[in-house]
Amino acid sequence: MKVLVVLTSHDTLGDTGKKTGFWLEELAAPYYAFLDAGAEITLASPKGGQPPLDPKSDEPASQTDHTRRFNADAAAKAQLAATVRLDSVDQSDFDAVFYPGGHGPLWDLAEDESSIRLIEAFVAAGKTVGFVCHAPGVLRRVKNPDGTPFVNGRYVTGFTNSEEAAVGLEKVVPFLVEDELLGLGAIFSRVKDWGSHTVVDGPLVTGQNPASSEEAAQALIAALGQAGRVTA
């Protein structure tokens, strides 16, 4: 099983002067779900190299068993420091792709042509694509072959308007994930703020928030097994 994990390269939280990036739990939990399932993992980002970590995701209140395991894992941290450039990867080399969230993807990956083409290529090949928290917003420009929005008519979840309001960034982000997906015709579902919630619609797996990270990764692994699309 070969899984591509795509991280943001964006580190600026609007015009607040604060830093952002990817959310550590949303990388760490899926990373170990895939690794422990025997996957070969490739990490990529638009700029390559070390992607920016949202500093809040590494604060004591945000730590989990997964993040502590990652922070103590020299091999994982070395791999993170050397992500490959997103424009250099080919979907034919992988069985699935997974996008962790954090606020960063709303600025770069949501508009990145390489990311858009890559997701469309995975979908066209019938492969599983997964997104958690803010990462479902990366689908805003992804199209079906007929030019309609990929998420139109699909069941999805993602970081909710109320969760964004709870962290005080609803006026800072370039768009609200829930509103954007609904506006594109998606069928959006959610549970209470910060509850674990994952939605699977055919090849598309989405998770609501950081607490959904491991569940979303496990759903992607299960979808791969059901599809029988696993490369040795």
C-alpha cells in the first residue's frame, strides 16, 4: 500500500501577524495509521522541504499520544523535513492520497494547480482520496470531467462554521469550509463541535476536525481494502 500525504507550505495566518501551517495531530494520527497498516508513505508539499507546523498544534493542550509519538520519532521527523515537491508526484505511483488540515491549506492548496490536477487524476483513476478538518476546503476548485464541482451531490464533512467561530478565525480565513462545500452543492454533515465524525462517499473520505484524523485514515485504509487497489 502506497499512500501520498499532502501538506501545506503556507505559514501566515492572514494579516494577523501570527503563524499557521498544518495541524500536527492531523498528520501524526494518519501517519501512524498508515504506517502500522504496512503502508509506504510519501510526504509532499507545494514548496517541498520542511512544511510549516501550526505552533498551536504543538502546545501542551493539543498534544495526543500520536503527536508525542511523532515528536519522538526521528525517522518521521526527518521525512517531514524533506517533503517532495507536489508538482513532482504522479498519482500512478500511489494507491491513495490524504490531506491533513490546519489553516494553511485554505491559502495555498485550495488554489494550487498541481494539487487540483493531482486530486482530479486520483479520482479519474478510481482511487481513494481523503481530507480532514480544513483540508476538505482544498476540493473547492476540483472538477468532475464534465466541469461540475467534484463535491456536488456528494456527502462530505469538514471543519464547521461553529468550530471556526470557536477558535476566533471566522473573519480571518479566506473562506469557511462548511459554507464553501455547501455552496458547491455538497451534502454536508456534522456532529457537535470537536466530536469525531467521518463521512465516506465512494472514493471520497472526509473528517470533520482533528479528533476525526485517525478515524478518517482508518476509513481510507478500509476503502482501499474494499476496492482491492493496493500496490504491493
